[in-house]
Amino acid sequence: MRTVISQLIFITFFLLSSNWAFASSDPKAQFNQRYPNEKIALIKTEDINSDKKTESFILTKSGKLYLINSKGIIVFIQDEIYSDDDFEEPNIQIFSPAKNEKHVAVTYNYYPSNTKLYVYKLENGTLKPKLSIMGDLEVRIEPNGEILEFWKNYRPVVGGWDSALATYKWDAKYGKYRGTGQLP
């Protein structure tokens, strides 16, 4: 009888102290327990790989991006994601670039009027970068999953610039974005 009770106590302690116990708990609480000095600026939670388990994406005030995968493991993805003063805060978007597929996009703005966009795909329990672009004027994700990059095409001889547009579409067969139009 003592052996059974000892085993139950051990199993309970193990489950409470491991990452596995957090897989279905509150991602904000899990993150704050692991990183008590980081302040969460934004958190989005969604099942992006259709496994019926949610993943959480966290941006901190210090400009770091983290993933809490469906197994409850916290994965550092990237840092230096913060907008300059007077611009909107960084944003996380979850969108569908192709049927039955979702990607995570992070955008932020900086002077003079630039928008930086990173796009990630969930692979093997972490986010893998698939696109990194900067729009002098704007970067926008369309409802059909296309990404539009509006940028300034400078005229070297006469000065000034013309507005240019590059469009990026996901190529699921090759696992990458392909750009068309006026690419920078």
C-alpha cells in the first residue's frame, strides 16, 4: 500500500513540475512562471496546424517573440521586434496563405514610415521563417493570403521616387513565398 501511495505522489509531483502539465493550461500563466521579468505585450492563441491542439504566440514589451507549442514547450523565436515611438504597437496575425494551411505574421513600424513583416510556418514544434520584407510605404496581408509590399523605387538620376508594388504568394509545393511585380 505504501508503495502505491509513494508512486502516486511521485507521479503527481512529476506532472505538476513538467512542461507537459502546462500543455492545456493558461499560456499567460505558464509564460509568466518561466519568464517572470518579461512583460507580455500581446498574446494570440490558435490551432495553426489542424492537430486540434492550440499554439500560443507571445510578443513581449522587450521585443521578443515566443511560441508555446501544443506540447506546452516555450520556444524563443526572435528578438528586436518593436515599433518606434508614435507608431502602432507590433502585431501578430494568423492567416491562411493556402487551403488547409496557416502562417503567423509579425509586423512592426519604424521611422520614417517603414513596415517590417516576418512570416513563419509551424514545423517540428517551432516557427520557421518563410518571408522577411520591409515596405517603405506599407505591407498588407490580403484576405486571400497574398502579401503586398508597397515600397519606394528611387530614381537615381533625377531624384525622387515612384511607388512600387511587389506581391508574394505561398508556393506550398516548394514551401516558400514567391514574389512577383516590382521586387525591391
